[in-house]
Amino acid sequence: MAITPADLESMEKFFASVNLPVSFKLNAAITINDLPAYVNKIVVGIKNQQFSEAIAAPRLDDLVEIRKLLAKQS
């Protein structure tokens, strides 16, 4: 899944506009213990093209799912 600069900018704006909890349950098997750092690492990695497509695609999927779950909570 390729991400456009506009998609990444939208993602960055969303995460900057919400109060991210430190601990976040992504699903039944995954709890992220430092969500702000996790989100930042992924966004920076994608923005700077530090990840291969095989790594970036699932991490981007994580961001989309986190965004969806946080939006539901609002």
C-alpha cells in the first residue's frame, strides 16, 4: 500500500490533534505501551523512507487502525 504525501500529512495532523494515551490496546493480542513514541517512529520512518515496503505497509495499517479506534473513542 503506497502512501501519498497528502495521506501522510492527514495522518500527522490527526495524531497531532488528539491526546494520545500512553498505553493503547490495538487488538486482543497487541498492547502498545508508548503510543506517542510508536506513532512518531512510524510517521518519521515513512516520511524519511527508512522502511522497506514490507515493513511500511503493516505499520501504516496499524496507524489507520489506531486512528479509527481513537476516532471512535472521541
